[in-house]
Amino acid sequence: MHCPEASSGNMLYLKLTNIESMKYLVNIFLLLLCFSTSSSAQTTSKAGSVAALSFIEGHWKANTADGQSIEAVWLAPENGNMLGFMRFMKDNKASLYEMLAYEQQEKGFVSLVKHFQPGLIGAEEKDKQDRYVFVESSKDRAVFHKEGEDLRILYEKRSANQFVIARGNLQEGKWVFQDLFVFNRAK
């Protein structure tokens, strides 16, 4: 289209002289608006934040199938991070400690996990930790993916006084979750 009114060869210029041109521009505008809205919504849901885990704040207890009892505490979210710790007991003795940090980093929201044997002997190397990248969340539910493995961890609120941490594995192209720890609010 040649438009003598255009002042620059790099600029697209449409002269609105009839109804069809107006309809065309309105349709383009609506189409662009739809794309920008859906892509920003996807970015927001994939970005994640500590708010997705706020339901785990507090003092919790669980028991495992192999006879371990777990006591866990998660501090309130503050300034984009949240901290938790777990104590695993077997036969009335500590068998494992786990420290969990949820924080916003350059690449997005992550869960960082360190394990310690009694005596605070680190299970991972000094500068290493298990790293889980945020995948998605919905009301009272958040999913993380372990870097370098086909493993996902689900945090899901089951009631006001119960939530579960479940382990997810890829089976026939779908993520299947199995309860790992069922926590009840400590009294």
C-alpha cells in the first residue's frame, strides 16, 4: 500500500477512510489483546511465588509406613522466601534432619533442600543441595520439578488441618503422584 502521508519508509501507516479499515484495526487490536493477556497469565502462573505455599505455614506431624515419625515447622512467608525444617525420628532417635528453603531466584521460584544425619553431618556436599524448580500452582496446591531428574513434588492441602507432600513420577506420559508424607497440624 502506498501512502504519500507516511513520513518514514520504516513505518506502517494506514489511512482510515472507511468502515472496513476500522473493523480491520479493531480485530487486530482484539487479537493482540488476547495474545498479550494469555501470555502474561501463563508467565504469572509459571513464575510462582511463596504465596503458593502459604498453607503449609505452621507446626505439623506425620508418620511414615516404615515407622518413622516426622515433626515439621514452616515459618511464615516473608519478603519472597519461606523456610522449613523436618526432624525424622525412628525408635525414639533422630534419624534425619531436612532443611527446606523456598525462594525467588533469577531463574524463578525454587525449593532448595539439604539433608543432615544426626550430628548435623551433611548428606550433600557443602555447596550442593537438591533443587526443585516451580512448575505450577492452584488454590492450596503447588508442584515442583527436581532438576536433572524425572521427579516432581506436590504440596497439597487436604483440609484446614492436613496437607500432603506427594512424589510424582512420569508414567505413560502422565505425572502420577503418590503420598509421601501426610501431615496433620500439631496440637
